[in-house]
Amino acid sequence: MKLKLTDNIFNIISLAASKLKIDSYVVGGFVRDAIIGRHSKDIDILAVGSGIELAREVANMLEIKKVAVYKNFGTAQIKVKDKDIEFVGARKESYQRNSRKPIIENGTLADDQSRRDFTINALAASLSKKDFGNVIDSFNGLDDLQNRIIRTPLEPVITFSDDPLRMIRAIRFASQLGFDIENETFKAISVNAERLKIVSIERIIDEFNKIILSPKPSVGIEMLEETGLLAIFFPQ
């Protein structure tokens, strides 16, 4: 599948990456939303190399003076008109049991796709001149988009144990998009519900508010109750 990337910003990023001799991709929610026809102003760019260097090169080409750099996470962000563009280097992650803060190492595109929360968010579109717009789908995310399924790219118990906030995100996406959560993924939420206690209440409430503002918040609230998540952060 080839994604139509008509905004000139993608051509500029492609040129900047070529100048730095690194591969670059647009990834995550922007790709998902473009395929299903949703508008998105947030663009995530993956560099197989330094995301910070790529952000600075793009900013230089566009004569943008302000680049927000987050060295601890290896990310950088710029604003182009109404678009927020975040750059990150490809990485692989591992987690300690008592924290959702990952231990980060440099990685490949495949490493980066496997660390994503859900298959529909693990899609990447190439920004290289030779295959510009080609979608790389390592976990059958296109099928899950077509079938309206929320599923983790790796074993769901591992995905949710590593980062428990993803459990609420699964329900939030189901509520926002009108998708179903795949059976094993849904069961894993119930199994890992207690892990939500290591997540800050601010992050939980942020996701909960997005569920409340979704087209069918009742669907999300029912799932939160059924899985036991609601009782963790909103005990009666």
C-alpha cells in the first residue's frame, strides 16, 4: 500500500534525511488516521539515526528558530503552521517491574514497530525517495484497521505489564474509533489491571477524559468497569 503524502513538509523531511544519510518514516497515529480518513495535526517522524539531528536539519531548511529538544528521551519537536511534528530515533525498550519508564537503546525500524502499543499504531510510511509513501506493516495493522480491531503487536500480557497505561489507551481507542478489542488483548487487560497502580493519576485522568469526550463514552466506561480498571483509579 502507498500512502498519499501530499503535504510538502514530508518532501522537506525526506530531503533533510537524505542529506543526513539516514532513513526516515512517518509513523503511528498519523498513518492510521490518514488510512481511515481522519484528520490529524500531530505528526510523528521516526529516524533510523538521530531524531534530534533530523529535527534540527528540517528546522534549518524551514528557517524555524525554535526546536524543543528532550535529550533524555532522544526526541525533538517543531511546529510548522498548525502541525506539531515530533522526531525520534528508532529504538528498542525494556522495562523494570516497578516502573513504566523504559530503558532505551538504539534500534531498527522493526525494533521500533514492535514497541508500539497496538498494531494499528505500528504502521510506518517511508519518506525515502526510492519508496516514498510505501507502508511498512510488520504486524498486520492494515488488516486490523479494516476489521476494526484493537490488538497488541506482541503478547498483550507483556505489552500491558511493561506499560500499564496502554490498557486504558486500548479502551480509549475502542471508544473513539468504534473498534473492538481482540479477545486475548481484552483478557490481558483484566489480568494486568492491578499494574495500573504504578501509573500517575494525571496520566490516567488524561486518558479517561479522552474516553469521556469520545463519540460513545458509555462503551469505554463499560469496558473500564468490566476489566476492573475503573475500580483502580475511581473506587466506590
